Amino acid sequence: MDVLEEIIVPFSSVNDNSVIVLSVKFSSGSYVNAGEIIAELETSKTTFTVEANHAGFIEVLCEAEQEVKINQCIFKIYSSAESIHVKSVGNVVEDALEDNPKVSNGNTFTVFSDKAEVYIIEKKISKSLFTSFDYVNVSIIEEVLGITQDINVPKKTEPKTNSAPISNQDDVVIEKLTKDKVLEIEYLSSVQQSNLTSNVTVDIDIDKTTAFLNERLKVIKNSVLPLIIFESSRLLKKHKLLNCYFENNSIAYYNEVNIGLAVDMGKGLKVLKIKNADELQLLEIEEKITELSDRYLNDTLSVDDLTKSTFTITDLSSFGVYDFYPLINKGNSGIMSISSTINSSCKVSITFDHRVTNGKYVSIFLMELKDRIESYKSARNQPAKTAIHCYKCLRQNSAESLSNSIHFLKVVDPYGNDNVLCSLCYEGF
Amino acid sequence: MNLNHKQLKKAILIRTVEQEFLNLFSKGKLNGTVHTCVGQEFSALAFAGQLKKSDFVFSNHRCHGHYISFTDDWRGLIAELLGKKSGTCGGIGSSQHLCKDNFFSNGIQGGIVPVAAGYALANKLDKNDAVGVVYIGDGTLGEGVLYETMNIISKWDIPLIIVCENNFYAQSTSIETTIAGDILARAESFGIRTSKSSTWDVEELFESSRQTIDYVRKNKKPAFHLVETYRLNPHSKGDDDRKKDEIDSFILKDPINIFENTDPAYFSRYYNEIHEKVQAYINSIENDEELKIDEYYFPEEEKLYSWSGLKFNPNKRQVELLNEYLTNEMESNRRVVFIGEDVLSPYGGAFKVAKGLSEKFPEKVFSTPISEAAIIGISNGLALNNYRPLAEIMFGDFILLGLDQIINHAAKFAHMYNFKVKCPLIVRTPMGGGRGYGPTHSQSLEKHLIGISNTVVAATNQYIAPSIIYKSVFKQECPVIVIENKVDYGKKNAPLAIESYKYEVTDQDFPVLRIKPQFSNPDLTIITYGGMSDLAVGSISEIFKDLDQIVQVLILTCISPIDFKVLADELKTSKFVFTLEEGSLPAGIGSEIVAGLSEILPNKRYKRIAALPVPIPSVKSLESGVLPTKKDLVSQIKKYIK
């Protein structure tokens, strides 16, 4: 379909930057002949008509009583009528609703102020709570969240208090939940309310592994957490059903692996994101953990730190907790808990969303994780007896090779000599 | 001396009443003061006393003789000065502010002259036979509005007689120190017929006054009649520094005294009869009641109102809509008179509001010389005499030239004359800057117009069709000043479309316009009027985006008196209330709004936003530094809500 002609508002007088469309003679898709009058326009001094110079099918880009600017394109003439659609002129709805827009008070438009946007992202609030409002700012968000039950409340002057007492007030003291806690409830309800979560647990022997880590890591001591993050993130690239979430009978797979580390160091329970954890080395992961912890303590966490974790890990091992059943966060299909060490082993447990995966799948994941974690042995326990190196790449059996599980094979090289080949060269690239 | 005894008796009556007043004053029975006309009685009788009942008289502070001569109501006068409810004006106006049957007096020197001219103009438009007299003194010759009026009455052929009673003193000042040139030459220079008489040649006086009256009635042209005279008593009471022998010489010349000496028998008879009559009357009303406050002051009743959606005429500019409305009004109401500078076609007024009017209604459109005081004064006179004048003051800055006529005349007539008359004056004027016209052509002076008694100050804005405002303006029976805006004239009556915001108005005479979201409650409200309306509305989106506040804008169309109740009803969810005006900050409209609202809603946070208190510069960058801009508005709000 060719554009035969674009009709723009002509410049008519020094006084006018704009003119008014008095009438439009055709509707979009109609056929016009060359020379036909298609509209009447009015300036501050006079009225004039606009004609089509070409015959063809017209697309109308203005409407009667509309003020249009000089040089604005108000009509197009096409060689055929295909794909001419009636454009709606006028207001553009700024922020479409995420969820079902049918609202009790008939509102169909909702826009959030900049501060409100940040707030809801940070607190992971659903925009669907505000469908009855046209303009939402932080104070409206806080008002709405003062009510836990009622979603569609269009006009409030003060937040309602839960007025019905649930206990005889002589024997208890009633305290209202904090806003953060209310948000947490809302957030956790997202996956758990399906009632289709389940849990698998393994024991992992971490004695040698802990020793190894205490040597390798710079700051964090007596904790397998950084290693678990390291290995889990790589495994999640393979086991995609734990790096996704359920929505509308579909599975939304994440493209990245961002480990969310659940942290509560006195300033509330927050999930801190380690972005692209599968691409980070062990020391980098340790660095990230300490960085995020600092930011948490200094209240300098950014919105980005708190959003879009694809899988969450929560470590209560330092609290001497033997076992616990973690709850899946909104936007995840699994969460891993690490319980404390007893007899040199710790329990690692995964709660998973049965709507996207199943027990067998998760068990396989955990077994692989267990194998990997247990395969680490400290360099100190097994020092390199001799310094050997691969004859092809010259890699030595240094600490680095040990940590990366690179091994060396005794081979006969092409010259017939006894030599050493590292496993990487052996396996090829 | 061959004096008409009837006239003599009347003169004696006047003198007796005046002397009784002085008596009563010294006994402490009169409030205020009196300015007696003892010695000048015949001047009153020669003019006011020779008019028809359908004629009219305007007089000044020294009006008792004029009053008695024209109305014969010496009883009402006495009751008035004694403060009785049965007095001419219920005791409200007293000595200087009298009104009865086409007789008016007021205490501002010269102020009555253009009003008298307007009254006479109304008679001319009515094509009746009436003429009018306005009494001035030698002192009045110092006031500018006298000359504005003489110019106009001569140019327009208005049937008015200016009688100048020259008693050679204005209060304590002799005319030698105040009057340059010649008195009659002043009127002659305007082409007005002049005559000269004195109260010592009574026959001549009555003869020539008759001629003056007949001339004016017959020719429908003005006249100026100088009457030399002398007041035998002080200016008011006790303040007399004139030389005793001078006074004595005039006492001897006085016609009534001469009559007393030459005809003592008649004199005593007349005098005693009159004196007894007057005394008896004074005694009889001594204990009569006075007016009560609730017979004088009538507070506004609260009226119910409701909201509805506002309709627009987006294809028409405000000035076109206004011109259309005024044309229709003048067509349907033959009493509307359009009066202003440069209003004749084809020019049609500086802002073209009067376009085409003088062609359609040639007898009802008056283009005046540059005389703002006379424009409003003449309009006052027209209003008093059953017309509906529409006075245009070209730029709001110039309204100050006519402020006396608004405040001391139009605003007071109804009350001070005990509600015997109405003055439905309409003054329209554009305020506002933004065009670089500089300090004296860009101002918003409405703050000097609010709070005037009995006067409505309305303000148009671009979102409300002028017909809505003016329909109500034409319904009012009190003076109305309509503040228009220069820049708004060219704007279309169209809303600024903001998603999910509604434009609604009340159904009151001068509605309040409310712009707010359909569903969410506002956090802050901006109250404004007139030319700043689009500034407020245009800032809504930015304030929401940058300051996280949901804005409501309330636009007043009446800034005096302000309806605080409607405003307060709409502020329930707003924590902050801002007022926005183009005038300067001190004692502006915002001050009045905040004061009134804080009496009802003391717990809000209020802030006034206005122009800086300096004259408005012409250069664009400075002008927008002084006048409020959108940037100012948002940043001031931002600072205040922290």
C-alpha cells in the first residue's frame, strides 16, 4: 500500500500557530476523488478548505473541533484501503493495568507517581490493589495497605482500622501488624495460597568442604553458603524448572540466574539479589555477599538489589536450626534453606512449586548439588606431592587447579615419553 | 426690595431650620456636624425651588437649603439629623447624605457632578422633559472630575445645570489663594452657556435662573450658573477665621435681614409662625425610635449548591463569546448602555469586546474622552436612574482614576440612602501582565477592589464561558466589577485535558470551578481565579510526577465576597492549600482566602503564592521573574510541603 499524499496543515497567517478543524467530510478508509474537499479549517481570521490532490483511500488523522498545529499531518491518502485503521486521537492512557481492569467504581485508568513506582517495586506490591484509583501516590499506597481485606476502596479519608476485636481484650494486648509484615504476608501468599508446594531435603557432608572454604575465602568463615550459591547457580542453568515461576497455567522461565539471598540482620527480612550468580567465581560471590550485607546495614540498597531474584536461598545455619521449611517467594518456583551443622553435615531443603515441577526433579537437583559440595577437599589436607604440569598447556597442580577439580592423567605422549596431561586438555574445549 | 413673599417665607423657613440645627448641636442633640447655608437660601430657592417634581437635584455637604427647596420635607430633614428612623434616610445619611424623590446629596467634593450628568443622560435617553441641577461651591472648582464632566456634558449635550455657589471661601480658605483665572471662563471654554447672579439681587436671581432652566429644558444642552453669595455662619460649627467686619457687612446686605428691618411686622409674623412650627415638631419627635442594626445590615444567607459537569465552547475565543453575550443582552434589554473609551466601531474597544455594538445600538454605545472618573460617575447616574450601565475601563490599571466613584458613591448609595435606591453599576476591566506592557499597563489591582461594601467583584477565566458569569452580573442589583484578563481574551474556552480529571461547576450565581481526579482524593489544593487559572491547571501533572502529590484546583469566579463555605467543603482531604494570584503578595486576594479559610479549617497548611511586591518590568525575562510562572509555582509548593 503506497502513500500517495500526506496532507499537512498549511501556514496561513502570522498570528496563528494552530488552526481549528471545523469539519471532516470523510471517514478513514473512504475513497476520495482528486479535488474533493475533505475538511474545513478555521484560523483566527478566516476559514478555508482542504482538498485531496490525489484520488485514493483516505486515512483521517484529526477530528472536528480539534486544534491542530501548522505542518501537522492531518490526512493521508493511500493507494489501497488495506491496513487503514481508525486512529484514536487524543489522550494516551499512561500506565495500563497489569491485572483485570474491571473495577467496582468503573475506573479504567491508573497512573503511579515516580515515588509510588519505586515504592511498589521495593515492597513488591501488586498494582492490582489500586485499580479503583486513577492517580496513585505513596500516601494512597500506604492508606490502602492499612486495610488488609478490602481491595476496591475508591474514596477513603483515613485508613480503616480492623475494628472487630478477635479476642476478649481483658486477657490479651492487641498490637497491629507493621506495614512491612502486612506486605510480607501478601507477598508470600502469592505462591503458597495454591496449596501445591512441597519439600525435599538432603543431608550434605561438609566437613572437608568447610576446611577448604576457610582457606580459600577471604572474609566469610565456617560457612558453606558461598559455595552453595556458586554450585546451585550453575545447576539452575541446567535445571530450569527451579528457575522460573507459575502464571496463568503457564511457566515463565527466567533468562538469567539471579540468586536471592534472604537476609535479616535487624532491619527487616529482605531478599538481596546476586545477579548472574552462575557467571561469578567463588571469590566474587563472597565479595557480592559482603557488599550486599554492607548495603543492607547502611540502608543504601537500591531498587535493583531487591528485585528480580529468580531463586531464593535462605541460610539459618548460624542459628543452630536443625531443619526448616522455607516459603517460596512471589516470582519464584523454589526456595532453598540451609540448616545448621550437626556431626559435620548440614541439611539443605528445597520447597518447590508443584505446579511447575515435581519431587523427583527436585531430588535430582539436590543430589547433584550434594555431590558437588562434597567433592571439595581442602588443599591443606591433600597437598600436592610433587609439582607437575600438563605438557600441553603447562597448567600446574597448584591450588587453583585443585579448587577447580582439574586432575592430571599420566599419559604417553606422541613421542613415547611418560607425561602428564590435565583433564581440561584431555576433555578438549 | 420687591420680594415674593412666598419665597421669603420659604427662605425664612430654611434659615429657621438651620438655626435650630445649630441650637440642637450646641445642646448635644445632633450627631456629627452641620454645614448651614444661612445667607445662601435664595440660591437654593432660585434653582431647586423652581424645578418640576420630575426634575432632579444633586447637592453637596451644604445641602439643607437645596433639600427643603426641592422636597419641602423640612420635617424629614430634622428627623434625619436627630437620627430618627422616620428621618429622610433613617438617620443613616444625616446632614450630608440625603435622598428623596430625585434629590441626592453626598459629601465628596465634585463626586456628585458626573453622577448628576449620568442621571441627566438617562433622562435624555428616556426622551422625557426633565432637567437637573447640581450644586457645587467655589471649593469644588479644584476637583478634576468637575472638568471631566463639563467636557462631556457639553460634547454630548446633556441637560444639566451646574450651579456654582461662590461664597468666596472653601472651609477656611479664601478663593484668592485657590482659584486661578476666571470662574465663568472655565465653563465657557467648554462651550457651555454661562450666567452670573448673586443672592443680594434676588429678583435678578430668580429671573435669570428661570431663563437658565428654560434654556436647558428647551435645548437639551447644559448650562453653568454662577451665584455669588456669602454664608453668614461658619463652615460647619465654630470654625470661622473670617474677619468680623467682613461678615458684618454681609449680614447687613442679607435680604432676609433687610426684610426684617424694612418689614418687621411681616417678618415677625412669618418668623414666629415658622419658628413655632419647627420647635413643636422637634419636640414631638424627641423620643422617636432609631433604626436598629438588623434593619440596616443584612448578612448573606447560606444557600445550598450542587455540582455538575462543565460544558465548553472550544471553538470560540473568550472575547468572541463575550461580545456575543453582550450583543444579545443589549438586544433584549433596552436599558443597557455601553460606555467606555474607543468603543465605537470599527475599532470596537482596545480588546475588541465592543466589536459591532455601536453599529447595532447606536444610541446606547458611548465613546468617551479619557475620563475614567467621569465614565464611572456617569454610569452611576445612569444606574440610579433606571439604566444598566456597562462601563469599560480600558486597562485595569486605570480603574484607580475612578475609584472614588466606586467606593464613595456606587458602593454606598443603597445603604446610605436607606435602601431607597439601587445602583446596578457594571464596570468591566482587563487586568494582567505577560505582554511586556510595563509597570502601569500590566497590573492586577483587584486586591484594591475587594472588600468594598455592597460591591461584587467577579473574575472571568478561560474555562468558564463568559455568558455564565455575565448572566449573573446582570442579575445583581448592587455594583459589580468584572475583572477580565488581557491574555485570556484570545484563549479558547476549552479545557486542558488531563487524564481522568473532571471539570465541574457549582450552580451558584458566581460558580466555583473544581478540577480534580474522578477517583483519587487530592492531597493538595490550589485556589485561584482569572488569568492564573491555566497556570494552576497546567501544573497538575508536573506536581503529581515530581512531588508525588495529587492536585485539585478550585477556581473562583467571585473574589469579593468569597464563599468560604464552598471552598472549605472541598478541602477535606487536602493537607495543603495554596492560593495563586497574579497581583502582588501583600494583602492580596490570597490573604483574604487564607484568613477566611483558617477560621473554618485551622488545621490545614496554607501558603499564598503571588507576584513579587515590585512594579512589573517590561523586559520579558524580568517580567516572568516578577509574575508567577509554572516553575515558580511548582518550586514554591515543593519547598513548602517538605
